[in-house]
Amino acid sequence: MSNWWGSLEELNHKNEVLLRHCEAEGRDPSTILRTIMAPVFLVPGAAHAAAALERLAPERRATVKVATPAQAADILQSYIEAGFSGFIFRNTELTPDSIPLAGELIRLMS
């Protein structure tokens, strides 16, 4: 298992390095679950985006996109196509009300 962060370009580079190491060691890369820190911050709708972004630390604002579950599914699809199959949400604003947003995202990604 691995967990990485960075832009899709940086993650693709890291993935290439991993694939070269696997080839050198004779390991099947499909046996390694590749996860990333999700580059999205889930909100219920566009009206909540600005307020959610303001609550994030300035350094985090540059690394995530505030998105509805449908928007997040579109964003994350390119990461899946690049070989990443797990997402970790570093959501410091997690509340019981936000759990259904994650459920909706999972439903959309299935």
C-alpha cells in the first residue's frame, strides 16, 4: 500500500518511479494499492463553496478544489485512470452532516 500527495503530474511521476522499481524487483505493481490524498473538499452545493474555502488554511486552498460530490467524481476520475484506486480525505471540517456527501461520492464512483 502507498499513499501519495501532489498534483496529478507529480503523482504520475511518482507512479512511474514505482513501476520502474517493481520491474527491477520482479514485483507485480498491481499488488500495491496506490492511494492519494484526495484533492477535493466536499460541499453540498455551489452556495457553500466560498465559505468552505475560507475555512481552509491558506496553504491547503492551493491543493484542493471545493466540489460537490458530482464535481468531485469528475475530478477523481482522472486519478483513477492514472492507476490510483483509493482516496484519503483530509477534511478538518468533517461533521455528521458531511458524511452523506462522502456516501454520494462513493455511489457516483461505483
